[in-house]
Amino acid sequence: MTPAIYAIATMDTKGFELDYLAQTARADGCPVVTVDVGTRDSPQVAPGISRETVAACHPGGTQAVLGLADRGTAITAMSQALTTFLSRQHSLGALSGAVGLGGSGGTALIAPALRALPIGVPKMLVSTVASGNTAAYVGHSDLVLMPSVVDVAGLNVVSRRILGNAAHALAGMASHPLTSASRRPTVGLTMFGVTSPCVTAVRRRLEDEGFECLVFHATGTGGQTMEQLVADGLIGAVIDITTTEVADEIVGGIFPAGPRRFEAILAAGIPYVMSLGALDMVNFAAYDTVPERFRGRRLHVHNAQITLMRTDVEENRLCARWIAGKINRSHAALTLVIPERSTSLLSAAGQPFHDREADAALIDELVRTVAATPSRRIVRCDLDLNDPAFADALIDAFHAVLPAGQANRTSSGPMP
């Protein structure tokens, strides 16, 4: 079986445009299969894979997708079917990449299916809504959105150029797949600017020991992306230094963890060390976007686009309970390493967010609610998070949770 690019659209309205894109990619030497996900009229051009074939992948069968009176319901059902269909094609080795075309409805239909493909699989969506806040379409995937500029409604001097560029881009990615030359065991790390001294020290130590470090900015999607890579088997251990996303999840900041944060790591059972980096703050956008109810709180303008708010005693207790509720489900080795003096550069002594009472509330509640076991440990350090000695404590904890023979590893090879 020769892997092919799967080109996807509602071919009852965008069949000619999809056919043009497919022909352009074929001219680059790439096999292309067109996929119809229309739910209304007959396709304008005969597809390589029919809508009936895709719809049959829905748990309820074809009848749960096609022939529905409500367009929104039909789009949602076809999206679910397409997600299953593409995942199956990828698992069979039939898919080298995927590209979709859509307006608002087509984008909502196709994006979830592309997003569900593993990170690294070439994926692109030419869309009329590929601008502004695109988080709902991209999520924490590597999906590339390309603005269509004009509506995807006919071939003209602009649309031919845009669709041609998309075809060439996908053909290039699909024709030149990259495989990592590294066979070093991989470790995920989470970082914020206010935790970077600690994370940098840990990263350098791990790299000296032969590990490959993947650092994620703790902006909500950063933590979720790391966990997706864990689920995909691309990360074999995690030192979750910066768990600030929990504070945004609890209080309502702009970088929320999402309701399932930590779950993929715990489910994978990989070596896991956690800390409390930047749980002293909640993130908002520019100062004038801070909700009115928080205007009397301790605020710090980080830059023109980000304003930070100090978490208080009750918020820290809530964060602690949320974290404990997750990690109490762990079965594999896990160590929570607590910096007792501060959790970021901003809450160290003499800094704007220094608040011993709020920090104590977080720590005391964690100690009270985390169910310690021989494999689920708490280590308390009378240190600032960014103290070099705290980085050493994290490394020590990491070595302790590694399987026998993996500590101080310097040779190449995947993490078990």
C-alpha cells in the first residue's frame, strides 16, 4: 500500500476546488485520494472515497450521519465519522498527510478529525475562518490553518494561488517525512518565564545525563500538548515543574489547564515528578481586561499583553484539592516536590507576590489531601523554586522514580 494524501471537503459544494488542489499535489508526484464529507447534494466531482464510506465509520452507522434534516447535527455526526475514518487509515499506513477545505461549517467538520491525527502527521486546513481566535480548531495539535482569503466558492485568480500553495505545502511535507535521529530517552518539562532558572538548570543536568528534553510553555495548550505527546508515546517521563495552569483553571485565567490535565501522564504510568511552579499567580491579558471583581487584588503587569494576579489563601486551597484529586489516582511512581519558600521569581522574599500565608495554604492543603503511598511521595524543601539546590532536589526525585537501571543514564535508547 502506497501512502497517500487525503484531501477532504464537502464535495457537493467544494468538489471543483478540492479536485484542483488534488491535481496540483499529484503534479508534484504525490498520490492523492479525495474524500467527500458532504451531507446534502450529490458531489460535483466523483470522489476517491465516498461520503457513505466515511459515514459508515460512525458508531451508529451511515443512517446516523446521512439524510438528517438538521444540518448542524449532520455536520457533527460526519465529523465523528471522519475522525474514526482517518485514524483507521493512519493506523493502516495508508495516510501520508491530510488537507481539508472549508467555510465555517466545513472547518468545524474537518478540524476535529485532523486534530486527532498524531503530532507530526502533516495536516492542513484551508479555511475562511483561519484568523482571529483559532484555538477551537487547532487545540493542542500541529494543524496548520491557511486563510483562504476569498471564500472557497469557485476557482479564480486568488483561490487558485491559495489552493495551489496548500497543495505544494502538503506535497512537500508528505514527500519528505522526517524521523528523529535521536534515540535518547525523552523527558517533558513545563516552564514559565518566572520558573525558567529552575527549568533551565534541570534541563541542562538531564541533557548532560543523556536525556532529550522537550520544554513546554505552561499556557494551557502547552501542558495539554505535552500530555498529547505522552499519550502518543513520544515522551517517556515528565518533570512537571510549572503547574500554574491549574490556577487559571480554578480562578478563570486565560491559560487554563483544562479539565483533564495530568490524566494522560497518570494513565501512561511513566516516571513523573511534579512541583508547584507559578501557582502563585493567575494570568489575564492586558490590564484593562482584568475582570472587575479582581481589580482590588494584588496585580502585576508582566508586559503590555499579560497581567498577573496573586493567588490568595482560598484559591490556593482549591488548587491543592484539584491537584490532589488527580494525583491520588496514580499507580506508577510519582513524587511531588514542594518548594516551601516560593513558587516563582515573583513570590520570593522581597518580590511583589511574596505571601507566606498564601503559600502555606497551598502546601498545607496538599500535604493534608494527597494520599501518600510508597510509590506516591511528597518531598518538602525549605528552598525557593528557583534556588539551584531545588533543581538538584528535582533531579534526585527524578532518579528515584526511574526504573532500575535508568538513573544517571547516558547511553542512547528509548525510555521504557
